[in-house]
Amino acid sequence: MDPLTLGALVAFMTIFVLFSGVSVALGLLIVSAGFLLVFDGMRSLELMPEILFGKLDNFALLSIPMFIIMGASIASTRAGADLYEALERWLTRVPGGLVISNLGACALFAAMSGSSPATCAAIGKMGIPEMRKRGYPDGVAAGSIAAGGTLGILIPPSVTMIVYGIATETSIGRLFLAGVIPGFMLMALFMAWALYSTARSGDRDKLTARSYSWAERFEILPRVLPFLFIILGVLYAMYGGIATPSETAAVGALLCLVIAMVIYKLWNPRDLWVVLRDSTRESVMILFIIAAAGVFSYMLSSLFITQSIAAWIGELEVNRWVLMAAVNVFLLIAGFFLPPVAVILMAAPILLPIIQAAGFDPIWFAVVLTINMEIGLISPPVGLNLYVINGIAPDISLRTILLGSLPFVGCMVVAIVLLCVFPGLATWLPNMVMGPGL
């Protein structure tokens, strides 16, 4: 069978299996084993266990459970509520300040926890009722939290960037730096839209906001600043040549646990067990997907599907920006149905040779891919953040949450366009700190 036709068949069967309700990792293994058995014989099946475990034989993978523990220890405390309250106290008299407070709290908490659902839950529980009480439209209140939660997979440290780096053998340090400027640019776009929509509907903050004294503003900072120092310390250790990403993640996880125990009195062994249990569960899920994706990539390469697709696209006489537009459409559609980690592991090994052949920077492409994945988190039918917000505020309909999120999707599209026009937004900082890439 022609490799391109075989590739189309693989794509169809993969979608069919994943839509059947099977877990992503198991679905990839089923598809890989089936096609290898039919088209390559029993010999290739004998290599599957070696490939499965060999994919996990990577020291960089240790950073994933460590960063997850770091996020889980933060999410198990009142850090989100304190972060929200601290920003509210400092920005309470700024026009539209409550929306800015929520978006800023989402960005910082998402960067610390690396989890979009945890961010939506932690900030939304306080932010959404407060915004509604002050007269903000339900769509702005819900949509801003749903969108703000997505920033965690772009602003470092990001598990999604680690997965991309491992899948494409790209420097994780460069990927982290590449997400800094686009992450804050995206947050600024979110804030700009939120302020515009607030002004259009009437700013009621000035009438309803509480006035805080300077003593009250400084009072809460000791609860928030240690976590921010940890993030800065992790980044300094990584880029100051003090430690590798995996070692830095381990130190960050330990410090977050210690701070959670000291500041938030997380002494109960049951609470600590919940943190470690949930972290282990999420880590195993991600690592299992990584291992299964390794087998899936081997199957595509063994049957010459990856090489044939890359060669076919390379022979197309189309403008490279038309090609990039098609890639973005593909990523958007995939992100509507699959979690970011699964999309990256399945698509990155296929797309990277195509992207490089077209003259695009793989570090820059990682940022574009990640923003596409952020859109998927607030878009139906999966749209995980939408359902988390609906669980927090069940009296706000999913339709209202979705409509409130759509303008933020537009902000993400604008961010992708800006990155295409000004690729230095993603590549300047990595090149300045770590030198020009190869």
C-alpha cells in the first residue's frame, strides 16, 4: 500500500479508536500494534516493549513529576486565594482592576502550578462571585478566568514545553525562555479586551470596590512572595548554570512542599499523601502517553509514513505561510478533541521536519503550537476549562461561558499573527540568554 494512503488510514483509525473512549496512551498502543502486525509482521511487535520502556529512559523526564509535585503542593493550599486577594488589594482602585487582578492571579498561579483546571478552580472560586457582585457581565467574569487558566502551559515552567522538548529533542531551557515574552504579551491582550468590554458595559469598580490601607496591602505579601521567589529561583538556577532542568525541578518541588508546610500548615500526613498521590497519578498518565507516543512514532517511521508525508509536503509548490496556516488549522482541530500533551507527542515528530524544511524555527513553532493548544482548552467539544468554570458557577450556562471565552480565543489568534509577523517575540530572549541556536 502507498505510504500516503497508509498514513490516511492510520489517521482515520487513530481518530476512531480515540473517540471510542479508550485512553490516549492505550489507543496509541492499539493502533501501533495493529498496523505493525498487519504491515510489518510479528518481528516488529517484539520490539514494542523495548521501544516503550526505552522512550522513558531519559533523564529529562524526571522534571515532569517534579514540576507536577511543585504545582500540586501549591494547589493544595490557599495560595491561589492569597494571590487573588493580594492583587485585588493593590489594584482595587484601578479602572477594571478586578478583571486585571483575576487575570494576573491566573497567570502567576498557572505558572506556579502548571495546571489550567487547578488555576480555574483556585482563582475562579473567589474571582467569579466577586466580579459578579460588582456588576461585571457573567461572560466577562467566567471567560476571563477560563482564558487566564490557559496561560500555565505557555509561561514557564511548563510541563507542555518539557514534553515538546523531549518529543523533538529541543532544548528545554530555550523553550522555557521562548514562552516568557509571548506569555506576557498574551496576558496583556487578555487584559486589554477585558478592560474594553468592562468599559463598554460600564465600570462599576469605583462604586463598589473596598478601599484598602497600605498596611493591609503589605500585610498579605509574606504569603505570596515566597512562591514568586521560588519561580525566579528555579529560572535563575536553570539559566545561571547552577543545575539542570531536572535538578532544578526537584529543588523547586522540595521548596514548594516546605513552604506549603510552613506557611499554610500542611502538616497533616493525609494532606501530604493527597499531594503525592495526585502527583503520581498525573505523572504516570503523562509518562504513559509519552511511552505510547514513542511506539506510535516508531510505527509511522517503520512504515515510511512520516518520511513520505514530509517529502510530499516538501514537493508542494505553495508559499510557506500557506503551509503554516494549514498546520495551524490542523493543530486547532486536534486541540478541540485531544489534550495538549497527546497532540504534541503525536504531531510534533511529524510536523517538525516539515516546519524546518519550510525555514521556520522549531523554538518559535513550539510557542505557536502551545497557543493553539490553549485555544483548545477553552473551545468545545472538550474545552476542559469551560466545564471547570461551569462546575464552580453552575448558574452560569455553558453557552454564556463559551461566548465569554470567544473574545479571548480571538486574542490568541492575534497573538499567533503577531508571532508570525514578529518571530523575534519568541526567539529573541533564548538567543540573548543562551546564544544563537543552531
